[in-house]
Amino acid sequence: MSDITIPGVTSKVDTEKIIQALMDAERVPLNRMQTEVEDYNKSKKTWQNLNTILSRVKDSANKLWSFNNPFGDKLAISEDTTVLTATATRKATEEKIEITVKQIATADRFMSKSLPKDFVIEAGTYRFRIGKDEISFTFRGGTVSEFVEALNKKGKNLLKASVVKDTKNTQVIVIEALKTGKDNQLIFLDKAVDFGLKSGMLKKITTTSLDVPLTTEAIQKLDSPLSTGMYSIEEGALTVNPNVNLQIPVKPAFKLNENMVLEYEVRTHMISPEDLPEITPPSGPVIPDTGYIEHKGIRIQSENSKVILPEWEEPEPPKRIDNMNILFFKGQGKLLALPEINDSDDYIKVHVPIGKMAQNIEAVVINNKNTHRSIYIKNINITDPSARGDYIAANPISQAGNAIIELNGVEIIRDSNLIDDLVPEVTITLLKQSDKPIELSIERDIESIKETIIAFAGNYNQLITEIDILTRKKESVISEAAHLTAEERKEAAGKLGILQGDITLMNLKSSLQRIMMNPYKTSGDRDMVLLAQIGISTNPGTGSSGAIDKILMRGYLQIDEAKLEQALRAHPEWIEELFGKDSDGDLVVDTGVAYTVDNYLKPYITTGGIIAIKIATINSQVSRKQIEIKNYNEHMEDYEAQLRRKYGMMEGMLDSLEKSSQSLKNLNPGK
């Protein structure tokens, strides 16, 4: 007899339907177990999500008290960000400084004359020097584009070139150094010199500089003979005493071009009244000796003459004169003023574009009209910044120069526009020249502190909302959480009350609310002990009708941003202590709102902590239940096979009986 049946074909009885009905009845415990697994996994996902939220709260609390808390962050705020910008580290000192950008650092950038399309650059070894660095490459000869490509391949971070079509039929080559600063001039060497001359990028010059001698022979007094007390020269520096007017002639007169710069170093020395020459009464006339006579060996001495002097009255001390217009130069017979000098005990280097002021220089003039100030000057010279050895750039777009700034009256020179060694822990970026001082303020980053506090409050509110959703069955919990999005509300509805009655979560919420309301000692004493004093409150408020605000009763943090910002600007150090403070002087934070929240949540989210144990318990339950499901599935397979065997045997018996009945009918066909 066969164990295989085909319903409707081999049997007139629908045994398949009977088997499925019996299997469905037997599957009820299996469905129940699978539902339990789904519930376990949903609960596991809920705890995992809660662990994520707890971690965010803990992390945001940690940011408010740990060593990298935002209370130490500094901002460098420029009065004019088109002139200069700056960044400050946490170690920067809060202060305001004034910076005048007299000149930004520049690099050499030279352009050729217009060249025809078919201009050919000759083969040879081309060398360029930028400061102390050198670039050299061999060019086999070719077009401008090929030369530019070869130069850029070797130039790396020192030199680059480009081709610009200035007209349809002509082109220009631009070569520029990639390092700024006066000491990083671009010098053409070997075949590069020939290229520079032929392309019109360079031109040959003769005289490019002059050193003004500071010697006794060179110095002249303008209005009276010089005396040794008027000036002195020591170690190459000329000292000009008060009320002295002298000049240093330039012979022959030196011809200037418009690029030339006069450079010198100058400082001052203030003379105290006690050090000025003492005024004493005049000694009166000198009377010669009256002599003597001798008579018969006897000498008779004449009595000295006497002069009766009028009573001496000490004159009034000279009126003090302070005049910083001290330095001049003669050009084309005219006396032209140089910049006023500043009082300084250290030498200040001054650069004057003298070539734009006159066509020649005949003398340097020092007119010290001051009564209490000596002037020291040295290293007077005239240079042409555009000169490159015996050549100058014929078409300079820009030329190598140092950044020159004035900080609180002191001139500073750097070879870069990025300056990080001027103000401690502050990096300044120079962008353009300015005629007026720019105020740079180093101050606390109040906005960063406020944002960190708001982020902490937001994460805290999300946690309280999540606990309410998980532990309550009331839909009002979701509708009253105004900060939830539509998608978050939909998700919240699916887990409403899933952990209802969980004592762990109820204790967690209660403890956090207590931490937020507790007072914490700070240096502000009573003026700064509660979050409410900086605009952060967890207390129930009242609506416009005077009724208690149920939303606030849930323990959400409410922030008055205006009050918080006002408190941060007034006493940021107190607020820092409110969130985390070292109360016993051991240099370790041990109290404060954020510190307490951070430490309280640690046992919940740490490895092997409360949440981890709950998830591990659920995993064990799921594992056990999956084993039960596996065993029951095996039972179901055996049960179905057993049913099919039984019903197959039954169908076989029915079929045999039917065949026997038909055989009997065939033996007695008349009946």
C-alpha cells in the first residue's frame, strides 16, 4: 500500500485538509513562542536605543566638565576680517590688541612682454634660485607651453609658471615664486638669464644700492661748527644729542628710481631731568695777576684786584620740547620729511619708498629739536627691491617683500602672512594692507559654551521623553512632547508602555530630576548654585490661565537663552564650576551638575553595566526560546509525517475495500 496520496485523485476523502487542520492546531504553541521571541527582540532593541540615548546624555555631560570643556575655548575676533583674521587656542590670554597692517608679505611674480605664438625658447640648463633653494633643469628647446610644463614639473612647491594669451596672436609667460618674504627673491641664473632678457621679463641695470656712511668725516653741522658733545659714533651707530641739527651728505648725489627704498634702524633714549647738565652760577671775569716790585732786595707784592659781582639768580629751566619729526632727506634741493619716529629702547627698522618721493638724494638730515631725548640711528642704506643681481624685473606683477605690521606701537617684520609667534597661542593671517589699526579681541567662545549646554539639555529632554514613552500607556505623553517630529511620534506610538512598571527606568528618571534641581557650590556663593540662576529650569511652571503646566511637570529642561547668555558673559567661571568643580583642591573635578550626571550614568552604559545585563538577559531568553522553537519544529515535522502515514494507510485500505466491492458486483452482474 502506498504512503503517497493525491487528494481528489487517489482518494474521495480530503485528507490534506484534515492534516492541515490538525497541523494548525498543533502549531499554536509554536506561534506563541515565535511571538515571545519577537517581543524579546523588540524589548532588546528598546534597551539598545535607550543605551544610545543614555550615552549621548553622558557624553554631552562629560563635555561640560572634562579637561576639554568649552569654557576654555577662545575666539580671536578681528574688527575687519578683510584685513586680518586669527585663531586662538585654549591657552590664549583674553585681551584686546591693535594691529596695523602696513604691508603684507609678497612673492616675486614676473611677467614677460607679449610674445608671438611661434616664440621658441632655446635649449640649455635653466637655473632659478628662491632664497636659499635652487631649481635646475635641462630643456631641450621648444615652445613656450613646453617650457612652462618642464618648469612646473621641477618647480614643485617653490616655483610655478603659466601662459596667458593676452591677444589672439600673442602670449605672455608669468613666473612666480611660491614663497613670500624679502629673503625669498627669485633669481635667474645661467640660461634663465638669457631667457629673461629675450622674453622681456628682465632688464639690465647699473647702480642698485647705496650705503650712507656714518663716520666723523662724513657728518656736518648745519648751522654752527660741530663739537664733540653734540654727537658720537660707536659700533656703527650715530647718537645725536638733544638740540643738535646735523646732516650726512651723499656725494655725489645718488640718482633714484621709483622702486628704491630708504632703510634705517632708529631708537630713542629719554634723558631724565637729573641727568641734564647742572646750571651753575657764572665764575665772573678772570683778573690777571697784579705782580710785585723789588727794592734793595725786598719784594713787595701787589694786592689782588677785586670785582664785585651782582647777585646771581638761577634761570628758569628750559621748556621741554617733544618733536618726533626728526629725520629728513634732501632731494633736488628740497628738504623732505621722513616718517615720525616712535619712542623705543630697541631699534626699529624703517622702510621708506624714497624713489616715489624724489629723483635723487643729496643728504640725510637729523634735526633733533628735543630737549630730553637722544636719537640713535644706524644701517642707513638705499636699495632697489626689484633688483636681482645686475638685473631687475621689467614687468613685475608683485615683488618679494616682508609683512610689516605695528603691534601696540612696535613695528614687526615677518616673511609670511601667517604669523604664529607674535601673540602667544594666537595665529594671525594677514590679508591686505590697512591704514588704520585693526582691533583683535581674544575672548571666550561664549557661543560654543552655550551650544554645548543647550545640546546637554536637549539630550536630557530626549531621555526623559523616552523613559515616559516606555513606562506609560498614556498617549498624552507623546502629544505633549513638543520637540518630537512627526516620524518620531509615529515610532513612539509603537513602543508606548512597552516597559511599563520597570523600576530601573523609574528610579533613573527620579534620580536625574533630583540631580538637576540640587544646589552646587561655586565661587559665586548664593548667586550661582542652581541651574535656574542661569536660565535653566526643571520646575513646573504656570500657563496663561494660572494652571500648572503639565509639560513642565514631566521634568523637561527649559532654557531661557537670553538669561543664559547674559550669565555666561558676566561670570563664565562660575558657570563652569556649576557644571564641574574641584571642591577639595586636589586638581580633580568632584562635584557639579554635569560631573554628577556623567558619573551617575556610568553604571548604566558601561560594559557589564545595568543596560548590558538587561540586554544579556534578553539574549539568553531568546536563545532558550529559539532552542524550544527548533525542537518544536522538529516535533512538527515528525507529527506531520506521522499523520501522512496514517492517512495514507487509511486511503489504501479504503481503496482496497472499494476494489473488493467492485469485484463482488462483477461476479453477480444481475444484481
